[in-house]
Amino acid sequence: MAFFDALRRGWRTQGTSPPAEDERLRLAEAWGVSDTSHPEFPGRVPAADPAAMAAPPETNAYDRDQWVRKLKRILDKLPQSQGEWDTMLAEARALGFDDEWIMRTMIAEFGLMLRRAVADHRITIEEHRKIDLARDLIGIPEAEAEAMLDAIAAEAESFFGTTVADSRASET
């Protein structure tokens, strides 16, 4: 303390007063020795907004990618993974994903599921059951799902130059 007392005496003898609190804080922040200085906020730290702090954190691309991976895994493992469906949807809502984005993503994954089914030039009964279960879980109307399947099968047929065999036709 003796050093600071000497500084104060020095100011008094020179006819100046000690620096005001604002000046001391500015000097401490400029030197990076202030208790309140922060690299992102070199001046006074702004007060936190309670509403912003109460809001859930913004989702990022990583969260979305992880959720899409989980969706793919669940669709691939149907019907065994059916029990995970509601939990996956609850996770999406907890992460703050938009309902429209969730539906678009599920429909896109359903389309990829259809493409994988026709890739070997035939659709088995098991694949039909899996596709129908996925359609029910996602909430795609049957007519819309059939139109998607017909379009993807036609695309595959034009690409392969052969027809895609449907095992349902041999059931009847």
C-alpha cells in the first residue's frame, strides 16, 4: 500500500487530483488488467438480455446433420427401429427444428429409401412392408407415396433399360 500512498501524495503535490473512476477503468481496460475487460468486449460489457438468455440455443448444421443421420438409421432398420420414431421426432422439436424442414427432410429420405429399394431392379415384399411402414410413420398419403414410387421406378427403368420387378404383382 505504501506505493499507492506515494502515488496519491505525488498527485496532491503536483496540484492534480487522482483520476476519476471512469478514467481508471479506461486505463485498466486499455492495459488489459481490468476485471471487466474481455477480448470480445474491450469496453464496458453489455448487460445480458434475460429474454435472450432464456431462449433455447440456436441449432446449427451439426445438430441437423446428426438428426438426419438418426432418421436414415431408423428408416434403414425398420421395422425393428419403429420404437425410436417418437423419440426422434421429440428430439427434432426440442432442437427447435422447423416442422416444415422436418417434413421436407423426412420426405427426401423416404425418396432415397425408394431409390435403394429399386436399385436392384426388384422390390421385395419385405421392402414393400418397410416402405409402407415408413410412409405411415412420416404421414405421407398413400397416393403420394405410390406416385413417388412410380416416378422413381420409371427413372430406374429408363436408366437400367429393364423393368423393375414388383413382388406384389406375383402375390395376386
